[in-house]
Amino acid sequence: MPNNLDIIKSTYEGSSKENGNNYQAYLSEDAEWTEATGFPYAGTYIGYEEISNNVFARLDSEWEGYKAEVSDYYEDGDTIIAVGVYSGTYKQTGKYFQADFVHIWKLKNKEIVKFKQFVDSYLVWGAMSPE
């Protein structure tokens, strides 16, 4: 059985499809997912369907090559912190961006129960701006 760090790594380090399948497999039924205030998809979403519809489906439909690359992981019991860089090209403007992020994951009994995002949203909005 994988440990907490292995679970979180499995949501970043494979293909998009593998990452999504792993994320869904380890997500608690009532998981709380918070996108940063100021981020285009800001809000707190509960459960797979809300998270998928309000975050992942939009990332997939609005961006080309959107990805999160982790440079460092930190582990403290049931808390995993991932530090890295988002990048991608916004389809409507053709603008590319890179922005640092920090993700804080909470797990309980090998299930993801909480996610919180911190990101430089200004850079993301810059890519989305038509000017």
C-alpha cells in the first residue's frame, strides 16, 4: 500500500490521464478542494464531480499544454506540500505563462480529504488577458 507521499506524487508524475485516474482513486467522497482567491477558478469545491467540473474540465478546455511540475515535496504526517511551477498557453489569447505554486494536501486513512492552492494569479490572468 502506498504511503501519503506516494499517493500525492502519483497525481503529478504520470501522464495527464494517469494523474487524473490516481487523483480520482484516492479522493475522499467529500474532499474539499480550494483554488486560491484571485485565481480564475477560485472557490472551494466538494467532491469529485464539483472539483472536476469547476477546475479540471475548464483547465482542459481553456488551456493548451497546461501542467503542474513539482520541484519539491515536503511531508509531515498526513500533510504533503508540493512546490512547483504551472505553465500553459491560454487558447483564446495564445499567451503562454509560468507561475509558481504551492499545494497543501491533507490525507486521512490514505484518502485525499483536503487540497489548498497558493499561486501567483497575476501571471495566469496576464495570459488570459487579450491585451
